[in-house]
Amino acid sequence: MFGYVRPFKPELKVREYEAFRAAYCGLCHTLAQEFGFRARFVLNYDFTFLALLLAGGEEKAAFCKRRCPVNPLKKCTCCVGGAPFRVAAGYSVILAYWKQRDVVADSSFFRGLPARAAAVLLKGAYRRARRAFGAFDDLVRDRLSALSALERAASDSIDLTADKFACILKSAALTGADGDASRILEQLLYHMGRWIYLIDALDDLERDQASGSYNPLARRFRLSGGRLPAEDAQYLDTTLRHSESLVAAAFELMPRGAWSGVLENIIYLGLPWMRGQVAAGKGKRIHE
């Protein structure tokens, strides 16, 4: 996951913004408590969204004060997330580890060194996460392998490649929910995964073309100066909007709870805002 799923801050209420910050900090503390200090380095907005989504039906969120390693002299407000945060933390460790292993496999020795070092640093955290969430780990390995095969074959199908990544995120619905609740969560996560894969490909397009790295958009469309021609950019924008609509449709079927306001902001405002920023070439600046 890549940090694209975040709220649109100008439209968040103050209490919602403070609660989201507390959830982000809560996930960070959960990563360290459950999987070791190094696991903190995989913290991102996308899995904070997953934690809130899994906890979305809760009527009230619990908070506490804890010290942060970034600023140990001041206590920060943290969400006491319980099981949903533990699941999101474990899943994020597993996906981050295999993503680094995938980069190593697809890169030359020297270009793969940073990913190789990251995988080594995450090894202990990954083993703990694997013991706790073995079924999710198996699914991630299988679907990343299928995605890697498409990338090595230089597939020009954005639907096939996006589908493989979307199925990975869909697997995060393995949380104990059953029946309609599980199917709704699967649909939401599938279309969110598809959106993330394509928005990341768009964000990396110019850099991937310069380095010669695989990018499904570069294979599917004819680029002009590292950017998509207007007609192709419109086509991609339409398919991204469609994914956003399907995410929203699934969300409307979910129960409301303590995090509904933040989740609505992310889905209805955050995703379109991020899509516009990336399309304008400002995505990398947001991650700095």
C-alpha cells in the first residue's frame, strides 16, 4: 500500500481530524507492540483507513495518552483500537514485506539493494505477522506472484494487473465477518485496491518511463513526454471515478459508527482530491 487513501483535511471537522490523528498514532503503537519497533516503518494512511473501516461499526472509540518516539517529551492522544487495529497492523507488515521481496526479485542487484535491506529489517516483524495471519500471508504471496508474472510478461492490460492487486486488498476481508457483511467489505476493498494500483501507476508513470521499469499505463497507452495524451488521461480518469463510485456504493451498505464521519470524508472527498493531485503531477509532493 502506498499512502494515497487519506482524508481531505480542509473538510474534516476539528474533532474528526484529531480522532484520525489518534487512529494513525494508535496504529503506529499497535505495530510496535505486536510486531516490534521496526514494524513502525510500514505505517501508512492506507492501512489506517483499513483499521477504521474494520472498526467502523463501533459506537464509540476509546482514546488514551502515550509517548511517541518522534517526540518522547510530549504525550500524544492515541486510539485504543483493539482487534481491528491489530489486524490492520499485521496485514500491513505482511504486504510491506512481500512488496519488498517482489522489488528484489524484479530488480538488478544494485537497484534492489534498498528493498533487500528493507526486507531484512522487516523479517522479524513479518514472522510474527505470519504466525498470526497465515491465511492472509498465503493469499498475498499467491497474488503477488501472479501479478509479477504479468509484469514480467509486460502485460498491456490495466484490468488484469489491477485485478491482481485488488484481489490482495480484497483478501483483507478475512476478519471473521460472514454473510452480507463479508461480501460488502470484499467489494469495497476490491475496488479500493484497484483504485490504489492505478493511481500509483499514474503517479510513477514519468519515473518508470525514465528508468525503464514496468508500468501498466505505459504498456497500455502511447505516452507523450512521459505523460498520457488527453484522450487517454480522460479514459483513465473515468475508470478511476468508476472505482470510487463502487467503493462508495459498498460503503453505503455498511453500518454507521464512531468512524463514519472520517470514512465518509476519505471516500467522498479524499479519493477524488488525491486523484486530481496525482493527475496534475503533484502526487510525489504530497508524500514528501
